[in-house]
Amino acid sequence: MTMSTGLACDDDDPASSGNEDRLEDSVPDWYKYTLDLPMVRAPGEKAVYCSANINLLGGVLRNTTRTWIPEFFTRNVATPLQMRGYHLDLMPDGEQYLGGGIYMRPRDALKRGQFYLSGGTWNGKRVVSQRWVECSTANHSTIGDGRTYGYTWWRHELRVGDRVYSKCEASGNGGQLVMVVPELDLVVLFTAGNYNHVAIWRKFREALLPRYLLATVTGK
């Protein structure tokens, strides 16, 4: 979950053996393909963004719960959050792919940020523990240009005037961003389809959010 397995897997490097695009063109068993990748560094030594790392958790989840992951998702996430009309990306073997690809209504994506802002509850009912919310949004690794990472949550700091606000973010390629600013009791969602154009959609976070939304909320 910290993206630091040490496997030869880098989504930002098209030549990487474990790049997500290569994974999708690989053999039917994506778990085996990932586990067969060579090690390029010691585990925990360096964090590199790799969707296949997160997908491996699916195998752990399935084997531990002995449940098809879409059923687990429906029972433990979608139903408590009152989600509907969602679609889950499956691997060739029929199991859910956990590296991304879920389709959901914007209002349901917002719920992910809102129940985290509420400490793991939705409409007064607990979905995950407060401890897990705190642990998954804590700083566990540093990726690339100094950005810090929790357990599938990015962490950022945004300056508005003379104030700096901490933010955690669940982001998808293309510009689907769920951003939580606890100090302002705020959840912001962007939806977009600018796939593989990070220079475009990172402006949602780095420019639009602080310059317009946060400035409006804070009166700066």
C-alpha cells in the first residue's frame, strides 16, 4: 500500500515491465505476472507509483475473506454508502482489478471523501474505523518529486494567502480527484477524462482548488 515493494513496476515508465499498460496486455493471471516481476531494489527502500502493487491486495483480500471481491465491495462499501449504478473493472479471470477502473456517479465518489472527513462514518453509521482513517492518510512514503503518500491516499499542502492547508486526495488518471481538507470541513470533487495528461489535470489541484475554491471558502 506504500508503493514500495521493490518490484520492477513503474506506471510512469512505459518501458517498465510492471507498467499498468503492460499488465493489461499480459497473461490472464495478473497476480502471477506481478509476482514474477524481478526485484530492482529492496522492499521499503523507495516508493514508485505502481497500480499492480495495489492490485495484489485483491489477492490477499480474496484469499482472506474467501469472497469474490465485487461481493465484498457491495456488502462493505457500496451498500453502507448507499451507492448505485456503479461498475467495477474485472481482470481476465473474472476477479475485480483493484488498481483502478471503477465507474461511479460523482455524488458517490464524493461520499468516499465525506465519510473519511467524518472519521469513517456515513449517516451516523460506521463504515471503517477511525484508526484506519488516521492510518491510511498518514505519511508512509515519498514518491517522485517529494509528494507524500499514505495507504492509497496522496497527501498535499496548499497555500492560500498566509495559510497552509493539509489535504488528502484519492486521484485517478484523467483528473478524477476526491480531495479532503479537514481543517475547512471540505470535500471537493473534480471529474475529467484527460488521460495520461498529468500536466493538465494537476492544475485542478495546484491552481483551481487553492486559487478559487479555497480562497472563496476562507475569504482570502
